[in-house]
Amino acid sequence: MADPMRFLPTADPIPLPAPVWLFKSLSYLTLTLHFAFLSLLLGGLALALVWNAWGHLRGARTARDASNRVAGVLPMVTTYVINLGIPPLLFLQVLYGRAFFASSVLIGAWWICVVFAVMAAYAVLYRMANLAKKDLAWWKWGLLALPILAAVGRLLSANMTLMIHPDRWNALYGSSSHGTSFPNDPAAWWRWAVVMLSTLTLGGLCTSLWSLARDTSPQVREFLRTWAGIVALVAAPFLAVAGAMAWGAQTESVRAALGASLLAHRLATGWLAALSLSALCGLLLFLFRGSRSWILPVVSALPALGVLTCFVLARDLVRDISLSEFGFDVWKSAVHTNWAVVAVFAAALVAGLATLAWVGSVMRLASAESKHA
């Protein structure tokens, strides 16, 4: 078999302007936030879609009101998903560009479709929000948006899995040199399943946060918390199974390395513990669904963030172990720290996150004023 390393582009002679650990830490932070809002988007969309269809086909007023409340915020949530997804992608290019660019080119025809798919889904979500404001049925549009967003996740999963397997690049290029081949890796399917089930479990759990709005009726508040609890309880076991399957779908050598890694065991234990706490919070939300307290919905988001954090760290560990087998050790990258550049970047990052928070607050105030007008 040809040496997979010869397919990797030559390392950039320009050293990294900051330590590897700093780039990784920033990647972990922004990617966790990206997945958190992705959970709100996909989990909220999936549930609200069911509620809207139920409400209009069965005449369930509360289900319609709950679905309209969630649909109205999905465009804003999508803004956060996109903007918080860009930084970790840039950090990925800085640290793993040699592998990431190669895999992206190999599936280039599919990869470029991500941009147009996100644009299409964004337009559909706005259409849904406009119909929700008029209390009109929008669930058929939701049936269009959900598969598009799920397909985007599948493409991302395929690329992130392909980039850590340089030994498969030659065969994929041989099947098509135009970037139209699509890798069918079982590990990519399970990684995608983990993300999708995470968004359902955690997004469903965090749906209870929408019950905290001041203009939420007692019926809608109880409805949201009831469904949040049920979804977290039902979906959590399936997510645990998907996580185990994703672990088992790795190559034998990677599984052996993970089995010998203390960090991998701690991350797996932390992930399961956080997932169990999420299910427990779901049970409490269901049992105290009639409560007006804001504490439980807010506290329930904490283990959800724990699940996402452990997942982000574990997938990075798998990436490093997989690429190290082909001689690609990101920790050995040339580094020449330019602290002035680091300071400017840190200031820009903080300003960017603060701006996103401010934009969200302005949009919420504008939405509240429009309802009272």
C-alpha cells in the first residue's frame, strides 16, 4: 500500500503564531457553543414540527402556541449556529489544514453544497417564522428544513471522518477525480447519529428555556416542560448506544489507543455522567412541569453543556490518535508565538462574542415590542 503521508500537502513553512494548546482551547470553547445552539436549532425544530402538525391537524391550541413560540426564535438561533461555527472551522484549518483541505477537495462537489444548503434552510426557517406570527400552519415547511439541516450535518461528519484517514484518500480519488465521490464510512454514520441524537436530547431538554418568557401562558409553559422532560428521558438511552457504537466503529488500532488512554476513559465517564444528569433533569422537569420557577430549566442546561464538552474533547482525541498513526502529530507543529497578534485576536474574539450577545438581546426586545404593538 502506498504511504498515506505522501498524499498530505507539505507542511506550511510559516510557524503557528500561538501555542497549539491555545488554538485547541479556543476551538473547544467555540465548538461547544456551536453545538449548544445547534441543539437548540435541530432539537427545537424537530419538536416544534411535531407540535405544529398536531396542533393544526388535531385542533390542539396549546401545541400550536408552543410550536409558534419556538419557530419564531429559530432564525435567530440559526444566526448563532452559523457565526459560532466559523471560528472552530478556522482553528481546524490552522491546526489540521494539511488533512482537512485534502479531504475537502476529495469531496469538493459535495462540500460546496453545504453553503447553498444552509442558505436554503435559513430561508425556509424565516418562512416558518413568518407563518408562525400569523398562527398559520408551517409544519410542511419544517419537513423541508429538517432534512436539509440533517444532510448538512451528514456532510460535515463525512469530511471530519475522512480527514483522519489518509489511507482511504487514494481509493476515493481513484473512484472520481472531480470530487463527486462520497465516502461511506460506518464511523461517520455513527458520529452523525451522536450529533443528531444529542441535538434531540439536549435541544429537547433546553426547550424548557422558552417557557421562561414573561408572556408565556401557564398552559404553554407546562406543555414545553412536559415535552422537554419526556424527550430527554426517551432519547438519552439511544444517545448512549450511539456513543458506544461510534467508539466501536473506530479502527482496531484507534480503539486500542483509546482503551489505553486515561483521558479517554475519563471523558467517556464524564459524558455518561452528564448524560445521566440530563435524563434526571428531564424527569424533574416532567414531575414539576406546573412550576413557575426559572431555576430548573436553567439548571437543566448545565449537564447538557457537560455532555457537549465531553463530546468535543473526545472527538478531538480520536482525531489526534488517528492522525498520529500516519505521522501527523499536531503537537509537534512549529510554533513562534507572537503575543501581540494573540492579544489582538483575543480582544476581537471577546468583542465578537459580546456583539453576538448584544444582537440577541436587541432581537428579543424587538420581538417583545412587536408582540405588544
